[in-house]
Amino acid sequence: MALAASGSLSEEQRAIREVVREFAVEELRPGAAAADASESFPEDAWDELAALDLTGLTTPEAYGGFDADRLTYSVVNEEVAYGQLAVATALSVHCLATSCLAEFGSDALKERYLPDMAAGRPVGMFALSEPGAGSNPAEMTTTARREGDEYVISGEKQWITNGERGDVCIVFAKTDPADDSSVTQFLVPKSAGIEVGKKEHKLGLRASDTTALTFDEVRVPAENRLTEEGKGLSAAFHILTGGRIGIAAQAVGLSQAALDEAVSYANDREQFDRPIGKLQAIRHKLADMATQVHASRLMVRAAAEQDDAGADPRLAAAMAKYFASEAAVDVCNEAVQVHGGYGYTKDFPVERFYRDAKILTIYEGTSQIQKEIIARAVVD
């Protein structure tokens, strides 16, 4: 059960939501446990996403994309996450890459890469974080040295989604190692010499490949520079604001999935000669969970609508990402509790939901970073 959210969806958006929900339930959900267990990404599902034109969500129509508004983007993210968060994460990072290219790339770069990326391959990556620079990317040590008509990139990036399967990387590097304000954005194809590091074995989101990337004197044409020198960090923050609305929407989708599983189990499981859903302690848990899901959805929709209206969405995006991700952890925890001992086993999906939920409070800006953004707006 999902309550209606403010800002009614258009007829087209409702139709898109229904198509993606059907895909999530019939195509993503059945294979999610096996993909998690084997730590392998479901490439068939990715190809099906492409067939639905969803890999072109943030690609302009002129380059074969869907060019979705932010509200539609959030709806798609919510529904894909309802089926499998690992796939939703891979899609959102791919869309970060196409967003960067669409907004900052030259016409030649867009014509070369965007049509194929909108069609699903090459898969995009977004390389901002480093082993020693996570929440403060200005401390990055990756450099890009200009040599004639080329830049030579050296350094290491960490926590890269699609690191194994991706072929086009949006890379952030300093053109002056001593100047934190020199961060610049580049498009680097993996074929230029990017080395893929070890695959991380994670608590959750195990079907999504996460690796390090090493750049050892990787050369790219100067035309692959996406921003003026020194403008890369502001570009990254701009793109990540929209990305955070997508992650918040994914948190809603995962929370809704956990709530639905908990309600179903509470109606089926009997103790004390009646379904546990008739017991006040369980009913009140479900009431709290439903309220958190609904509130999260309202905040996501509000942030998306603000972005679509052309207003500055940074505060609303931070609030939505902070609240929805923390709510997802709470809701998934309670879903396990409703299932009792069975919830702690892999026989029920809530165990995986619980493990997956935690990453939502970390990637694309931790909860602590979101609270700092909110505090600056409220206090300073």
C-alpha cells in the first residue's frame, strides 16, 4: 500500500511508474537474492532497462535519450529500487555520467558518446572519491597535467560503482597539485588505460560492483576536459544535488518494499491463535513504518518539484536524502523485527533489504554532510 503524495503525478508519469513497477516486480525481484549471493550484476536486467529507454533518463532527446524531468527521474529511481537497490544504484551512477556529459561536454563529445550511453552501453562511472578524500573531495590527490594537446592523469579513485562493468568515466582531478581550487572534470574512456582495482566485498548492495580505479599517466585529448580548469568541483556538487534526489527516491522504494513484505508476513503469520498483524505491538510498528515511508516520499517529491520549477533545490535535496535514507534503515530494521527469527535468515528478502539500506546513509553524501548543508541554511 502506498499513500498518494503531494504534487499529483501526470498521466504520463503514472503510466511510467506502473511500467517500471511491473518490471521491478517481475524482472528484478525474482533474481535479486541470487545476484546478491553471487555478488554479480544482472546484465540481462540492465539490457531490459535499456529496452525501456531508462538508461537514457538524463540524456537529451537529441541524442536518443529520455530527458526526464526530476520528478519523473525520482519516480523511476523509486520503482527500480523497489525491485533491486543494486540495479537502481548502477542506473543512477550511469545517469550521473550522462548528466555531466550532457551539461558540460562539447557537441563532439556528446555526439560521440551519448547515443550509445542512452542505449545502455558503454556504462558510465563517476570518479570523485579517493582513499584519502571522501566527504571533502577538495583534498583529492589525483592530478591532470597539461602536455600540449593532452592531459596526463595520475591518481587513484575509490568506491567506484560500475567500476568493473563501466567503460566511460567522469573523472575529477587537480590541474595544480598544490591548489585545492584547481579541480577539473574530464571524460576518460577506460580504454585510455584505466586500471581496475579489487572488487569490494560489501555488507550490502553486493550485486553492484564497487572497485578502485588507478590512473597511471593516463592520457586523454584536451577536448575531453568537460569544465574549465578549476570549475570541476562546483560542477560535481551541482550534478550531485540532482543525484541526491534520486538516492532519496531509492530509499523510498526500498522502504516501501520492506513495508510491503512486513505487512504481508504480519497478515500470514499466526501466533496466539491469530495473525500477528492483529497484535497491537505489530500494528503500531507497521503504522510507524508507513508514516516514515509516506513522509519520505513527500520530501522527495517536493525536492524534485522544486528542481523542476527552477528553484535552488540544494536544501530540499539534502533534507530528502537525509530523512529518507535514515528512514529506510529504520523501516528495514523494523521489517526484520516483524519477521522475528525468519527475518534474520536469507529465506526472506527483508534480511537483504536491511543490509542494503545502510549504504543509503553513506554514498552521494553521508547523513552528516546532509545535516551540515541543512544547518548552514538554518543557522548561518
